[in-house]
Amino acid sequence: MTTSSPKVALVTGAARGIGLAAVRCFLADGWRVALLDIDGDGLAATIAHLAAPERTLALPCDVSDAGAVARGVGAIATRFGRLDAVVNNAGIAVFKPLMDTTPEEWQRVLAVNLTGPFLVIQAAVPLLRDSGGGAIVNITSISALRASTLRVAYGASKAGLAHLTKQCAVELAALGIRVNGVAPGPVETAMAKAVHTPEIRADYRDAIPLGRYGLEDELAEAIYFLCGDRASYITGQILAVDGGFDAAGIGLP
Ligand code: NAD
């Protein structure tokens, strides 16, 4: 397969938030992008707004559905003929302590946040390999680095994803595929608006040296860097983009 055609990225959870900001970075640099999201209506609206029909592909899909993920990657092969980067960004948050988390909530958070990236990586590797290698970036969380109450399922899923990142980095290096993670601190998105109470917001402000939430674009820049050739010797790493939260070591309640 030639490397002369524009590169192709697959971004999950691309209809809004951090995923959409990453899509914009790829498009701005001439890439073609497959946007995958469970929210088909939101995806359609996003694609229309991006106004780049020849360089975008909408894939309505639940990342926890192996068959749907395989069909999505097949559609990328048919439409674009190659794949150079995968961003496993789709995720859900249930903020509850251990004793309030139902088995159904636990299973769903694990299915979307951990099994989803596993399925996407398995489906994408043959096309990445046939395209000459590439990069995978998994979006974990500072909740993977620090334990706290309220995040039992979410934190466990993201810690699992952080380790999956390292496993895949070691195994896929021989195929020329780099695998890294980005661990966001709190970012002003629909997810944060849904689960961050005023108390949680105050706790974060006190624990983050830069004293504010991150912006979607600040996360997207880190994701895009790790997907590109400038990160050619970086694999198996989790980059915290968190305003200094992890460095400061101030715990959340
Ligand atoms: P968001 O809720 O704004 O966007 C997530 C997108 O993923 C949505 O478009 C949603 O429809 C999609 N999605 C959800 N479940 C899906 C599924 N099963 N299959 C396909 N798509 C699905 O969230 P965000 O804040 O932009 O978060 C993006 C990623 O960053 C998530 O993995 C999240 O856990 C992580 N993260 C966010 C924050 C934060 O404060 N916002 C902090 C740390 C980590």
C-alpha cells in the first residue's frame, strides 16, 4: 500500500467533546477521518457542521458491540483504503461509590471504557499493519492514576485501559504500531457537566496547580501529537494532561 495518499484516522466518541476536538486537529492537517459514535443523530449533525464530506466518514456504532466495530473498520477500508491512527476516546462516566454501584452499571462502564477499546484495537490492527504501521491513543483519565470515592467503576475501567495500552504497545511494536494513552484531568465537556457536582468542581480546583479545568482543544493537541510522526519514538506511555494534578499529589475525597 502506498503512503502517498492522505492519512486516515479513526476517532471513537467523535460526535462531541474531546473526540470532536481531536477530529478537528486531524482535518486541519489534511487527514481523512472516520468518526464513530453511538449517537447517530449527534454524529450526523457534527459531520454536517464539519463541512468536509470528502474527508469524513460517519460510523454510528456502539464500541462495545464487536460486530458493529468490525463493520465500521470494514467501511473505513472500503471508503479510504487505509488506516494510520486510532483514537479510543468513547467513554461513559458513572460517579458512585462502591456500595451504590449496581452490577449493571459496573458491567456497562467496563464494556464501553475497556472492552470497547480492546474490540476497536483488535479490529483495526490488520488495516493499520497493511497501511505500514501507525499509532493508537487511548483516552484514560487521572482517575486511572489516583483512587478516590465515587469513581469505583470508572477508575477501574480507566486503570484497565492504561494497562491495556502498555500491553498493546509491547505486542504491536513489531508491526510498527505505537500505542500510548492520554490521561485528561477534568475537562469542560458534556460528561463533566453531567457528573461534576459543585463539590467535585471545588475539590478539583483545590487539587490542580493550574487552578482550572482543561479545554477540549488542549487535550486534542496532545492526542494529535502522539498520533503523528513527531512522536515516532514514544510508545507505551500515558501522558497526563491535567494542569499538574498528578504531579501535585493532592488527593480527591
Ligand atoms: P462526552 O460525554 O462529551 O463525549 C463522549 C462521546 O462518546 C459522546 O459523543 C458519546 O455519544 C460517545 N459514546 C458514549 N458511549 C459510546 C459507545 N458505547 N460507543 C460509541 N460512542 C460512545 O465525553 P468527553 O468528556 O469528551 O470524554 C471523552 C473521553 O475522555 C472519555 O473516554 C472520558 O472518560 C475521558 N475523560 C474525560 C474527562 C472530562 O472531565 N471530560 C476527564 C477524564 C477523562
